Amino acid sequence: MKTASYGRMKAGRCIPGQSGYLGCTTDVLPTFDKLCSGQRRCEKSVAELDRLPTACSKDFKSYLEAEYDCVEGE
């Protein structure tokens, strides 16, 4: 795992850029590193993601952005 953030990172169809609800993210890399690193697959349900801490208002749905590299095992 290289990065993992949970929250509202970008404007989109549902939230315009001037809404004031962008940039409320939480670094969840330690959580996802523990859950996913070394695994062949890593799937998490929406219900699991909804339990992650976030700095965003509960009025808006947060989402996960993650970056990773797949490496061949030894």
C-alpha cells in the first residue's frame, strides 16, 4: 500500500467545489496496510468503509482513494 485516504477529496456531480466540504480526509493507510498488504486480493464492503473515521460531515458520503503496487511474492 502506498496511500489510502477516506473522506471527500474532490468536487463532483453531487458536491460543487465551492461547497466547503472538500478536503475533509482521514489518512487510513495504517488500517489498509494492515488489512491488505501481502494479500492476493483486498475487498472491503461499503458497510466496512462507513465505519472508518472521517473528518467529513455525516450529511455527505465519504469515499476511499487508495494507491498500491502489486509485487510478486517470494
